Amino acid sequence: MSLEVSQLTKLYGSQKALDGVSFSATPGRILGFLGPNGAGKSTTMKIITGFLSAESGSVNIMGKNALLSPQEVSSLIGYLPEHNPLYLDMFVREFLEFSGGLYGLSGQYLQTRVREMLHRTGLQPEQHKKIGQLSKGYRQRVGLARALIHDPQVIILDEPTTGLDPNQLVEIRNLIQEVSKDKTLILSTHIMQEVEAICHDVVIINKGKILASESLENLKSNSMETILVLETEEELEIEWFEDLGKIDFASKGKNELLISTKDPAFARKAIMNVIHERSLNLISLNQSKKTLELIFREITNA
């Protein structure tokens, strides 16, 4: 394991922000770090990166104790915070040269790394522009380039795709996947589709405690329930289906019902009986496995 977090505890006064947080991450596997607002995600990432201390626990990065020697491991970590602090009056290339210099890079090696980052992040056409002139998507690329300039072994990205348009999102997603091939990469995001698209492992945290830590495949396969999505021309009422048994209801729209069940065959027949009895006009009845979003909501609302 290139990153191992063990029994991490953090207090803010009498409030326990982190309560025995433990998980690990390995190279080549993107780890999705999920949780509601205020769950402890940012606190955990700030402790890993040395911005915050902890009351107890340990953070091991490439065999080094990050809590005891934060400066020693800082060069091993690349961090893109959610709000992506940038010097807007600096030119893109100038900023990357400056950022590399902060990590002790110099001379030909620094210039090689800058050229590589400009190429990998697609910033070559923008390298002589001031950062303040760039769009949100290109500023995110600059933040990624800065996080990667010193060739870190552990990369932590906090909401890297927030505010991007669909094209920019795909480009950043591809970059993240490319970078993660030989690195340990943690992706914190609220976008569940993003996690399902590129993450291999998932950690879910809520109220400072880890509720799930396993591969995405296992997390989804352990949820045996099936989702049926019913849509009719008429407005639906949950009460019409409450006495059917073997059916749980996840959520409801005006003309749509999301139905969670472990017996989809029974549920389909029961739903069609209700449709017939009430003379409803059926638009569609679709079936799928439970999504990560639904699993996340169940875990964090339990």
C-alpha cells in the first residue's frame, strides 16, 4: 500500500470531526472518496497532505509517517484543493515554473517537467496567457498541472470536475485515468456518475466514520436489490403500492416511481395489477441494478 490511513481522529473543540478513520489506496487503482457535506472528507485530505494535524492515528505514505514528518513526505503528494488556488496575474508557463521551483526543481529538469505538463493537460496553446484570462476548465487543468509538476506518487483531487462542461469533463476524466496508471490517486467528488465511470475502489464516510471501504464492484454486487422505474401519464401515489409486499420505495416524482425490490418478477406483476385496477396509462417500466447513488443514499441515511 502506498497510502495507508489508520485510526485517524480529529477534534474541533468537543466535536469529533474524524472518528477512527481507516482506509488504504494502491497504485493503478483510482479511489473514490465519498460523503455528504460535512462528513469529514476535506478534513481527512488536509491531514494526509499535512495542512492539519490529528489527535491520534497514523498516515503512512510510501513507508513514511506523514503525521510525524509532514515536510519529508510533501514531495510525494500532489494535491488539487476544491477551490483551486491560483495566481491569476501569472502566465500559465510562468506559474508552472514557479510551482516546480517550490518543490526544488530547477534547470533542464524543471523545463522538461513544464513541457510535459503543458502537453499532458492540453495547455500548450494557453501557456502564454495569464491564468485570469482562462476559462474554468482551463484553470482546472492548470491546477492539475501544478499538482503533478513534481511527479508525486500520491495524488489527491478534491472535486476536480466541478463546473466543467461535458466536453471538458471528459477531457479531465481521461487525464485522471492516464495519470493514475502508475500513481495512487484519490478522487473526492459528489458526482456519482464520475465515480462509476473511472473509480476502482470506494470509501464512503459520514459524520467522521467510515461506512464502506471496498472495491466498487463488490459494493454494487453486495446490493442484491433491483430497481424498477415506473412512469405513467397520471400522477402516481405511493399508497397505491404499499400493500403489495416485497417492494421498498426509494423515491418518487410526479409521474414516476422508483421501486427497490429483491424480487423483481413479483414486483413487475404487482405493479401491472395496480396499473390495470386504476386504469393508468403506462409510459414505461424499466429495470436495472441499484446505482451507486442509491447505495450511497442508503448507507449515509441509515
